[in-house]
Amino acid sequence: MRSRSRSTAGAGLRPRSRRRLWAFRVIAMVLPLCLLVIIELVLRWVGYGHDTRLFIRYPDDPRYWVMNKYAAERYFTDTVNETRGGIEPFLVDKPAGTFRIFVLGESTTAGYPYFHNGSFHRWLEFRLMHEYPGLHFEIINVSLTAVNSYTVLDFGSQVMSYQPDALLVYTGHNEYYGALGVGSTSHIANSRWLVWTMVNLRRLRLVQWLGRLWSGLRSRVRGSSAAPDQRENLMQRMAADQRIVLGSPAYAAGILQFRENMDELCRITQTLGVPVFLSTVVSNLRDQRPFIGSGGDASGAAGGADASFAARGADRAFAAGDSAWRAGDYATAKRDYVAARDADLLRFRAPSAIDSVIRVLAGEYSNVHLVDALERFEAASPHGVVGHETLLEHVHPNLYGYALLSDAFYRSMMAAHLFSSPHAPDSLGFDSLLVKMPVTAVDSLDGAYTILMLKSRWPFNEPIPSGFKRGNTVPEQLAGGLAVGRIDWSQALNELYTLSMRVGDKRTALKAVEALSLDRPLYTRYALYAGRLNFELGDTSEAVFYFKQACAIDPSPTNIQSLNMLYRKMNR
């Protein structure tokens, strides 16, 4: 009897014990999560860390969105490498008659080394504004230096919430050394799932704090507290694996990464019915030797037998291209130059496989339109081989090259019949664009000085010519200060305008103020100055254009009165 009752009692207690055990397990799991949530909320409450959304309200005018300067933070393992975009406000409430275009890509897409009005999207915007006066264009460039298709996909997904009418995409050169690239110092893993998990976790303030803590500890271990020179050493700091052999697993991972990310972007945009203009990429074939192409190493890193073989192959191919070029066999020269670029172990130029992916995607998706920038550049290059006539160094166009890139996008957009608004009868052709586009001598010189400094360092290692001496003209002085960061672009252009007006050089002053108006349309005083100067110089159609621009942005009585006065002077 005693034994049976003891057994019965034990059986009665067993379910309660199990419930308690499960309760303890649940509490053990929930408590740490609750603690993490509390820490996250406290960090947000005290203002620690950054909001990494792509757009925030413009501090100067909350009626507008503007790119968040911390939007790139999630992609870079080391925040010292983190890059920032430009300030291009667009209205929170999209008005009727507005055509909104987002531009996605990397440093070329951002306009390096000119930025501002040197970038291709500004050439395109200036042209479209003149050719379609019935539309208001918002062309917002969210490109960043040192990023690749991961950032393009993420930004492209985010802009879908902001009523885009089209996306313009130029990317591919940074697939190996851009943030999260397979050969970069920001590399996380070859698994896209792991990469996206980490990128999304970096939105959390707790993860941001842990990341800074880890960076601080790592810096102490290294024994260096000095911040690296971000402007001149970014290429070297981002390149971890400086020997990526053609056809190797790392090479294949980079191509796969690009294809999967761009395929996902195309799929998202097709589902939402947004046209995408996806461009082939352009690199310097004739005037850029392989960075690591003779068995040597620009960084001093050791390489294996396969790397040395590929390097010798790249060097031989480039030499063969030079020989064929001198012999007048340009088709063979082009083939050899392409082979040399593709075999270059230091992959700062996109290999041919990147363009192949782009062409395939444009054929697979009905909303994706191919922009053949490569074909446009080849048509403007001697014997169809791209070189220094259009590019500054390995991949970045000169001002003429950026105009060509804009023209390639323009042609593709026209072929797609993107705009229903009537075309202006006096269209701005490409040759007229080259003359009218508001880029100044300061812009051109600043780009030249910046590239001169860039090429004096790794991986180019081309010393500044011993006889180089900056001149003392106003544009040279302003560009010199701009190139080394003593003044910013708007200060330089304002100074150019003021000094030019002081000596009566109204045409130079006009270029400066037109440039400021294009770059900063919300400051309508620039458009008014441009309108007045155009009228004084006899260009009444441009005068009307700028006064109308001022009224469209700010229909104040003063701006409307200025337009009225202009019409009266024109007897209209």
C-alpha cells in the first residue's frame, strides 16, 4: 500500500515538474532577449549611434527628403572607410508633372573626381530640363564611392518607397574591392544570407556599439591611433586580396555576387513596374597597364604559382596589344588589351564577365533597358579602343567622358519613349550640350589636380612631374584650394562669380552662377542671377529658362515680378 501511494504521488507531481522546467527554459531564453531590447532602447533614448535609413528630412527645409549621411555605415566593417553621398533634396509630396529618377552606382556614377556638375546625371538633367520644359525633373543621385552591387541593391530596394519613375544604374567596377566585396577589407562572407543578416543587424544601435568597441580594441592591439588618410589611401585600404586569379574561386564568387544582387534588383523593379536603365561599364584598355601584370606586386603581397602565371599572362597580353596597335592591327590590339585587363590580378577594373551579366539581365527582364555606354565610348575612341581620350585613369571618365555617359543614358531613355510630355522644338543636341553645360575651369582643374595626386600613390605610383607648377590664375588658385580641401565647391564657385564680375568677365561669371543654380536649385537667387546675366549677354531664351526655374521652385511675388519685368523688356 505504501509503495503504491508513493508511486501515485510521484506520478501526480511529474506533469507539474515538466511545466516548471519548460517555464524555466522559456524564461532563460526570453530574459537575455529582453535585456538586449532594453539596452537597444536605452542606446536610442540617449542618442547613441546613427539612423541608417537612406533618406531623412532635409534639416534646411523639412518639405524635402535628402540622403542620410550615415546611410553607408552598414556596409563598411571599418567606419574610417565609410563614404558619403551628395545633398540633392526632393519633395516629400511629389507634385503632378514631376518625373523622379534615382541614380545608383559607385564612384563613377557619383562623378569622381568632379562630383557636382561633372557627374553624368547632371549632364543628363541639364539636357532634359531644356528639352522637356513641361516636366519638372528630380534626378537624385544616391551613388557612393567604394561600394558595389550589395549597396546598389539595398538602396534600389529602398527608393521603391519614394515614387520613382525610373532608375539609372551604372555599377560593376567595385565588385571585388567595394564594401562587402569578396576581395575587400569589408568582406564578411561569400554567403549572401550571412551578408544581408549582418547588414540588417547593423541598423541596431547595440550592434553599432559592439562594432565600435571591436574597432577600438583592434586599434589598440595594432598600436596605431592615427586615422588613415581617407582621401588618398582608400583604394589601398579597401583591397585585401590583391591577387585574384582569373577563373579562381574568388573571381567566380565576385561574378556570382554581382549577378545575384543585380538579378534581385531587376526582379523587384519589374514586380513594381519601374523602368531600369542598366549600363555596361567602361574601363581604360589602351593606356592602363595591368596593375599586377608582370609577376610583381603593387602591395608587396606574396603570390602563388597560379598568380604568377596569370600575372605574366596579363603582361604579355598588354605587350601584344601594344605591338598590334603600332602595326595598325587594331582589332587584334583590342582583343589583347581586353585579355590583359581580364587577367589583371588587382581587380579595380570590371572584367568582361560583368558586362556579360548586364547584357543577359537586360534581355531577361522587360522593364530593364540596356544602356550601352561601352559602345558609346568606343565610338568616340580612336579605332574603337577606349583610352585617355575619354578616361582619366583606369575607370573614371574625364568631363567629355561624363558627357558621353549621359548621352548613352539619354539615347536609351529616348528609345524607351519614357516621357509623354512634348519635346521642345529647339532640342539641345549633344554638341550644343558640350558648349552650354555649366562646368567651369575650376571644375576641370580640380579634377586634374585630384587625379594627379591619386596617381602619385598606390596602385599607380606615378610621381608628380618634377616640372609641375600650379599657375596663379583665379581658376587655378581656386581649384588648388578645392583639391586639397581648403575650400568647398560652393565657396570656390561663389568666389569665381564674384571675382569675374569684378573684372567684367560676365561669361565666366555666368558659367559659375549657372553651375550653382544646377547644383543648388532651392537657392533661387542663383537662377535669378543666371537669368539676368543671360539677358545682358543677349540670350533671351536662356534668361526666360532661368527665371521660370526660379518661379517653379519658389513662386514668390518677387520671383514672379522678375519674370514679368523680363517679358516686358522683351516686348512679350
